[in-house]
Amino acid sequence: MSNELMCVEDIIGGVMQEAKQLSGGLVSLEAEQNYAIQQIYKNQMAADVAVRNPVSVQNAIRNLSAIGISLNPATKHAYLVPRDKAICLDISYMGLMHLAQQTGSILWGQARIVYSNDKYENQGLTKEPLHVFNSFGHRGDKVGVYCCVKLPNGDFLTEEMSAKQVEEVKNTSKAKNSSYSPWVTFEEEMWKKSAVKRASKYWPSNSARLQEAIHVINEHEGLEDDTDEKVELIKKLNMYASDQYTPMELFGFVKSVKDERLNQWLCGQFKKGEKTAGVKKIGEGRNQYFAYLEIFKGDDVSAIEEAKDELTKVELSMINSGLNN
């Protein structure tokens, strides 16, 4: 371990001069250097990953310096964690709240999970929600989470997410089922962090440091910054994959996503155990679409009229659009 420690010290020390320039005095880099070495040293897996992927360690130090977040374990704001063969800067929901307060976006805030045995009431835009619970009893299952903040002008803003919405966010993570995923190891933390990230979009002042922190979190959790858009796409994908919609309608929805990279990602987001059937249904819809398109391009009037009777309004609209392109 002593040799590994020396390597880790060299890796971190090699980026400290650059980190000081990025920090601009936001944090004490001498202290952060010690915190970083301690965090990696106390975890054998982290030490192994750091030695194998030193660039990831230095990138994590650059990120914490630019954001101005501390690894001080007493604050619980940020950590260096091994994830997917790299050392990542993991910022907690408390770290995000700290950044928001420090940069003047909010006066204070809190994120809490609501359980089935709690009493929770949204009391409108100008008041904090009412949340009453027994801290020492069985609170039941998680049903939702909220983030409530007080703005500099004295107003309150509360963002709520149901258990279903949190699950939808989780499903956009590439690493959701991996043993190293924070959704597996720190589930409650991830619920709160999801609410804080979504709430921050509606705060009147959203600092560059806070935005960068959220970008770093999303990147290392396997999410993209357009998480809300992807959640909606997944919901629509599974809706069109149901028996209520035809193969051609499913194909039409997938075809409407023009970004090739996003389109490829979307085709892998069917519910667990339904991917093969979903991809097959898209293929069937594609074949049907081009077959009907050929009929409508032809001169057989009776075949065209028969096809019109067979198609739904959505399918007919797809064909008309295809004929006009």
C-alpha cells in the first residue's frame, strides 16, 4: 500500500498547480490535496483504480477546483469515488445546496423523502409544504421526494417528484443496475439529488458553478444534461410499444427522433425483458411503412383505397408526410 500511496500522491500533486489557477481561492488546495489522498487511500478499490487511471483522478481534482467544492469529510459535500474504472467527483445533494447558498441562488433549502405513512401537503407557492412524520417509527414505502428553497426575495419554491418520476430518472442512467451505481449504493441520496437538480432549473439565479456541478454529476452517473427530455422520450417509447399502438405507429415515433445518436440510445430503452419484442415491433412497423408507401406511390387506385381503410389516422398521416418528402 505504501507504494500505491506514493503513486497517488504523485498523481494528485501533479495537477495541484493547475488546480490552484482554476480555483481562484474558492477552496484551500493544500487541504483538498490531503483530503483527496485520504479518501483514495482508505479504499483499496479506489487506490487500484487511481493507479490504473491517473487521468481520471486529475480530472476530478480539476472539477472540484473549478466548482469550488470541498472534499472535507465533515461537510459531506463531495467525495472521490471509484466508478466504471475511473475516479469520479461525486457531489452530494447537500453539496449542491451549499453551492446554491454560497452563490446567492437561495437563502436556504432542504430535500426530503416522503413515505407512505407521512402526512404531506403542498400549501401553495408562497408557503413551505406541510410534512409531518414520526422520525423513530416505521414510515412505510417511499412515495415521493421534494426540494423546498427560500429565495433571496423571501418567496418559497417547492419542486416535487413522485416515486414513478424518480424511477424514470433512474432509468436514464447507463449504470443504474451496476454494483458501483449510486442508485444501488446510495438510493435515498439519489432521490434527494434528483429533486434538487430538477428544482435548480427554476431558481431565478442559477450560478455557473452550480450548473457545472450538475453537469459533472450527470456525466459520472451516466446521465445527460437533458435528462427531462430523455425521461419523456422513454415514457413515449414504452407507450407506443404497448398493444394500444400499431408497429407502424411505434416506428413513426422512433423515426421522429432525428438525432441519430439519441435515436440509437432510445431503441435500447424498452422496459426490462421487452427489448427484443420492442425492437422487433419497430422492424415490423418499418417494413409496413415502406410497403404502404410503395402502394400510395403506385397507380392502382383500388389498392390505395383499400390501404386507406386499413390504416389508422396516425399511420395515414405518416404516409402522407412520406409522400411529400
